[in-house]
Amino acid sequence: MNQPHEHGNAPTSESATGGGLVLPPIAQIPAGWTFAALIIGLGGGLALAFAAPATMPRVLAVAGPIGELWLRALQATIVPLVAALIFTGVYQTVRTASASDMARRSLGLFVAVLGFAALVALIVPTLLLAWVPVPASAGLALRASLGGNVPAALPGVAEYFRSIVPANVLDAAANDRMLPLILFMSVFALATTRLVPVQRDALATLFAALAGAMLVVIGWVLALAPIGVLALSLTVAAKSGPAAVGALAHYIIVVTAAGTVVWLAAYPFAALIARQPLGRFARAMLPVQVFALSTQSSLASLPAMLGACERLGVRGSTAEFVMPLAVALFRATSPAMNLGVVVYVAHWYGVPLTAGACA
């Protein structure tokens, strides 16, 4: 399974995409510098709040706008990037699924594992939050620093379905209503596969180019991540105090737990479904996992994954087809960790998650 919270490269070859659409690599967040900036920002904000409160307004007058500008630059890429990637992802998946029985079986397995990961996200964080809830002081402090309105109740099923069908897709995009936009782009991509080849290929090339351009822009923004994270973390810590640090640690533990469960589930899955000896599978995966952790890239880890398949006795023709397809379309821990964030924020703001809302 791919590594938690994928920040790897997008597929860059026809074998990886299954459709011949070429995307540039997703830019790597400078992880070491960004983590150091987070620690420095949190520590600096706390020191500012307790040791030099008189200087805090002047410092925040600089740090606040810098952090906000970086965050806005990141947010500005989201709508066009999501629209383009949804189109290319659905388009490539449909084209791949129509290619062979192996492709359809692989995609079916991907969907089953992603569904399992989504279920883990709804169960594991909920249980952890029931056992160790969000610290009350931290929740209040962070809500005060972030602001925003909390709905009194979640919409019902009928309201939910009405909300995801956009009356005006441009209005949905302009107002950052992502779910209607995702639904529209998915249907649009499906419709594109029914066009004549010239029209179909033109639209596929257009959206691949849009996705590629936005990936380049987001790379420029992510290159400034240490500066933006430093400014944001300093501002939050200075305004919220020690509660912000405790809340961040609590959040990281709860959300990471969901991804960890999915990652560990790969081992019994390999033993029970693929009939691989557990020790042999673990030994074959270890160098792949070390490489993936160091590179944060599924694409860069592809040769190591193919090597592991060879050591495990997987047929070469199968591995050489399924592994690039997985790199392009399979993010096993993404539903677990991203939905884990949703569950965490819902508990943080006191929004009840009913069975219907979870579904």
C-alpha cells in the first residue's frame, strides 16, 4: 500500500496513467525545513506571549499578513487543480477499465481497499476521541483564533443530495463548494469518454494541461511552505498560548492513527488474501517503505515496489501492469487520514456525526 498522506509525484508516463496524459511531478514540501519552521513558530509564539507581550502586536502585524498571503496563494490553486485532476482521474480510470479484465479487477480491488480505509476513518478517530477527547481549553482557544460560523445542525439526506447537484457549476466553483464541482466534473469526464476520438482527446489534453500548470504553480507556493508555516504557527501560538501546542499534538496523534491502521492492515491482507508468508512480505516491504518515507513519492518508489514484487514471486507481467496503475490511481491511506481530519474537526466544533452524515 502507498504511504500515508501521499505527497508523491503524479504519474508522468503513459504506463502510469493508462491514458497517455502526462502530468508534471507534484512538488515536494520541504519537509525538514517546514517542520523546523513549525517548531520555531510555535515556540516563538509562546515566548512572545509570555516573555514579551508588549511586542506581540508589532510582530503579529508582520507575521499575520505573511501567513495569510501564503495560505490564500495555496487556496487559490485548489478549485482549478481539483477540477482538472478529477477530470483526468475519472477519464483515465474509465479508459483503463475498458482495456482489460486485469484492469477491471485491479480497479475493483482499489475501490474495496479505499472503502475499507474510509470506514477506518469513521471508526478509529471516533473511538480515540471518545477515549481522549479534544482538550476543552485547546478547542476553545483555536476556535477563537480561527473564527467562522458553526452550523447548528447538519443538513438531512434530502438537503444533502440537493446541495451536491449544482444549479450553476461556475457559481459552485466561485464559492468553493467542492462537492458539487467534483460531481459535475466526474459526470463531465464520463461524458467525454463517449465522444469521437478527436473531441475526446482535445478535452483530455486541455484538462491535463490545466492540471499540469496548476501543479507547477502549487510547486512555487509549496516552496515557500517554511515561511508560511512559520508565520501561521507563530500567530496561532501567540494568540492561543500553550493550548495550541497541545491541540496540535492531539490532532496529529488521532489523525495519524487512522492512516496507521490502514497501513498495518496490508500485512494480514497479504497473508490472508494474497497468501504471502507474513515474514517474507514484511521483509520485502521494508526497503520499499524506507524509500517511500525518504522520498514522499509513489512514483520514485515504483522501481523498489517492482523489485519487491519480484522477490515475492509475483508474475512480472502482472506487477508491471498493476504497480504503475496503483501509482496513478491508488492512495490507500488518503481516505483514512483525510476523512479522519473531517471527524476530528466535527468533534472539535461539537457537530454531531450521525450515521446518515457519516454515510
